Amino acid sequence: MGDHDHRESANRLIAYHSPIALALTTERTSLESRLIPVSAYVVTACVEAYLRYPDVVAAIDVALPAEEIGRRARRPGSRVNTVHLWGVPNFHLLGRKVLAMVDPTATDPVERVYPVLDFWERAALAFRGDGTRQAWDTGEARIYPDAVVAQLLAGVQPVDAEQRAVVKRFNATLVTYLFLLYFDTRVGTGDTGPYPLPDGRTLLVRDYYEIGQSDFWWSDVAADLPYRNLTAAFVLDGARVARLTDFGTSYTEPEDYLDHVAGFGLYTTDGGELTPVPLDTLDDLVGSVRTVQRALYRTVAAMDRDQKIRCGAFVYFAFLKRFAEVAGCAGDLDWTVPRDIPPPLYELVAAMDGANEPPDPNVAYYELLA
């Protein structure tokens, strides 16, 4: 393909992402936090993504083609998931958008944009496996093969009212903890499905990613947690998943879907396979996570603003690291962030606090390449 073909392909994908990003951004809940400067670190990460992702995706693609990465990610516990796939092109395009506002006269070479969007498309098509690219296209993310769904269902146990309360407490604790661990973002959990069952009920699968110590240096407080990754199987009776987003979030009818959990199974993928977690240990696990969460809050609260921005920017910039991990080359690449953002721009970005104003629906969210 020549430069003209690359430009046409890049513009096709920019035009595809633009209205989706606009809609998801509009419905997104508030970014700002009293504890963490979310907008500042998101913009930092996105500028770095625009400046550095082209070289990084090239290195990953050599180690393992994007298509194969997408195929290998069709398993519980994989952090190459709906939200990380969404983030790779959109962080890059958001960084491009920020830099264009800073310097409208700057050149916008196709060789910087096309490789990232092409890498994403090939990985996304393989990950979905049905000819679509994102959950947005269908409102669903039925990623796992039938054999995996059967394995998840095999460990599901019936739930009564008392056990349902335990499940709700477990889920609320993990979601709240991971929200803080991932610096006030919801990417520590991710849903797939819905998977319709022959008896009319529905299976919703939820991954809780890296709850223990990981490459997040502030996660050392979680070193003693017994698991790093957990996968839950919720069998719903009397509730349906109306829409599942590329943020890994499920919208259900009715909203209180956890009151309709008829069966529940929990697994860890720490050993590379689905291993059941005894349900009579849930309350003990909740207690351990709450202890870690208190220590984590003290750790984050003690950070200065710059440290918080660097932590949050790593969470976002390292979305692409999850692809490199599948390819086996993550250790060969530099994930330091911020690194390439111009110091004057970083000083400006680091001081910002988002107003959480919705984007203008009458303006294209991403501009096409000229």
C-alpha cells in the first residue's frame, strides 16, 4: 500500500471512531476526583500515545502479528480486552487532537496515524471473531468460545438470598478497590457477554484484573492477596443485558441485576487456566481486600500531584503494554511516562483540572487527515 492508500485507510478508521468516541465521552461519568488529577494524567498519557505508539506497535507487530494477539486474547483474564482495544486507537487520536489544539500548524504525517489504527483494526477483528470491530457495533462482546463458556458454567452454584448478599458484597468491594488501584478509572474490571443460556437465563462474565501486586508500583500494598486475577460468572434470571460497551460496562434491565443472580461461580486464571475459587472463602477475601484498600488509600493520599499524574498516566499509556506482553516483547520496550511530551506542555497539562463539559456534538470529535 502506498501513502495514498494508507491515508484513505486511516481516514476510514478515523471516521469510524469519531462518532463512537463522541457518544461514549458524552455519556461518561465525571472524570475529576478530589484525590486524583484524572484529566491531567489522561491528557499526558494520550499525548505520549500519539508521540510513541507508532514505534511501539511496529515493534509488537514484528514480535507477534496483531491478528494473533487478538486471537490469543479470547480467554478469561486477558487484559487485551474490550477497553484496552478501545484505548489504543482512541488514546492515540486524543493525543493528536490535543497537540493540534496546541499547534494548529503542526504537520500530521500519515505514517504516524495509519500504523496504530491498522494494528488496532487487525487485532480487534481477530479478537471479536465475528466480522465486527467493537462492542459498539453490536452492543455485545461474546468473546469466549463455547468450550470456555461451558467451563465457566460447570462451576456455577445456585444462589439463595443469603448467598446473593455475599456475592453483592464481594463484587462491590472488588469494584471499589480496583477503581482506586487503577487511579479512579473502571478499567480494573471488564464484562463480556451476554451469553444466552438454553433455559432462558443469561450468563454475564466479569473479570477483575490484577487485584494483587503488578507492574503498578503502588500495588506493593497488595502483595499478600491470594490472587492476582479473578473471573466471575453471573447467571441472571429475570434480568437481561441490554447493552455492553467498549468500556466493559453492562447496562441491564432492570438496573439491579445483582438482585437477579440465580447462580454464581468464581475462578482465578493465575495458573493460566480457569481454577475454581471456593465460594465459602468470599467473605475472607473481602476482608483482605478491604485491608489492602485502606493501605492503598494512604499510599495514594501521600503522593504529590506529579507522582499521581505519573501513576495515572502509566495506567493509560500501558494499555499497549498488555499487547506487548502477549507478544512476549514487553520487557524490550520503554514504558516510562511521561517521557516525550515537551516539558512546557507537560507543565501546562499537569496544572489542568477538567471541567467535565460534554463535547460539541456538532463538531467532528476527530479530524480527518488532510
